[in-house]
Amino acid sequence: MAFKIGWFSTGRDEAALWLLDETLKAISSGFLPIEIAFVFCNRERGDSPQSDAFLDYAVKVGLPLVVLSSRRFLPELWLKGKSGDEGAMREWRKRYHEEVANKLAPFLSQVPFSLLAGYMLIVSDEFCDAYTLLNLHPALPGGPKGAWQDVMWELIRRRAELAGAQIHIVTPDLDSGPPVTYCRVPIRTPDMLPLWEAMERKLKSQTLESIIATEGEREPLFAQIRSRQLAREVPLIHLTLKCFADGRLSLHGKMVCWEGKPKVGGVDLTEEVEAFLSDRLQKG
């Protein structure tokens, strides 16, 4: 019997669809002995062309699909929260995810956890406590928090030796739940030193905030760090899911276990991720 998981996504861009497609390919090839028991999307048809394409794809491949538009759910309360009323935002998240739980009731009992794969909402504290959710975060355990753009700039600000990615358990403390797995990405390699040197020259005449404002994601060092980090996200996801399906990884409540023993700090899959990438490169 295949290992079942849930899949949460906003489906806001091509990357969200690509990640789901890559995972289904890995399942079809036999690499991943898992089954996606359901897909939940916080967009409904008509919310955006990108999410419509994601929903069409999920239907086309026959995945059980559940939707609830966050854009259309209690919009006045949401706007109040977005304007700075933290209490209103907490209430909106609570009520929205209560309705999500109701819609997913037939499915959530079938899976040990669900993967947030491009799910752009912050989950309510109550939903975090009631269900086990795993999230991909583009930094090593203990590393920068926030959106991937913020993480990449913070690595530059810290003049970091390593970038990385982790899969962690979602908790009310954003991007700080117990790590499940992670991989390290060296970013001070000889071939990257010219980019670091160029950045240091820029910083002699302008602030990092100015560079962010004028160059943004086009800045060469930023782009190279992101490229190397991004290339390892799908391998990390797939290898993590494979470890769960094979029984090497397991969760007991919010505790991560590796081969039956508690594993604080997560499992380092760097070697496996690099071997995965090397094998893919050889196969073309």
C-alpha cells in the first residue's frame, strides 16, 4: 500500500504546478512509493489565470481536489487584518482554516501529514495544533526566516558560507518548527568568489538596501545563490518523502524520528541530494 500524503498549494505560479507535476512523475516512475490523497488549493476558478491552470491540471490527472477561495472568504475581516489589526487577522485565519478542516474532514484522517507546496497563507495556530503539516523553507535550520527573497538577501548581508533548504514541521512560530530534513549548499566556492568580490565593491559606495531597490533579483550574486539553492528543493522534497515511505523517517506527534530514534535538529540529506542531482545530470 502506498504511503499517503496531503498536498496544499495556492497554485499562484508555474512553479507550483511544476512541483506537483515533478512529484507525480516521480510517483509514476516508481521512485516515490507514495499517493497524493488530496490536493487543497486556497484559490477557486476565476481567482487568477495561474491558479486556474493549476486547478485544471489537478483535475486532468485525477487528483481529489478541494478548494476554498481565501480571496472571497470574509473579505471585510481580512482587509481589517491586512490594515494592521493583528486580532482581526488571527480571527480570519482561525475561521478560514476551520472551514478548510470541515471541507477536508473525509481526507485528513487518511494521511499522517500534508505538505505545504507553495501554500502562501499562514496557517492558523489551531490548525497547526490539530494537524501535522510539513513546509519547505529555503534556509538551513536556524537560518534566516521569511520569503525566499528575504532569505537570499539576508545570506548576502551575513556574508554566509552556506545556503540551504529544509523541510520542517509547521508550528505557530513562523518558519521555526522542528526540522525534519535539510541540505547544505556552499556559496563561497572558488567560482563564486568573483561575485562576492563584486558585491563588496558595490557596498563601498551604496547600501545593501539600495542594491536591493535598484537591481533586485537581477543582482548576479543574489541570482546565483538562489539558482543553486532552488536546484536542490525538489530533490530534498522527493528524498524526504521517500524516506517516509521507506519507514526510515517517521513522526510521533511533533517529534521527528530517524530509524526509530528521536532526531533533534533534522536529518542531513546533503549527500543524497547531491547524488540525486548528479544522477539527473548524467541522464540528461
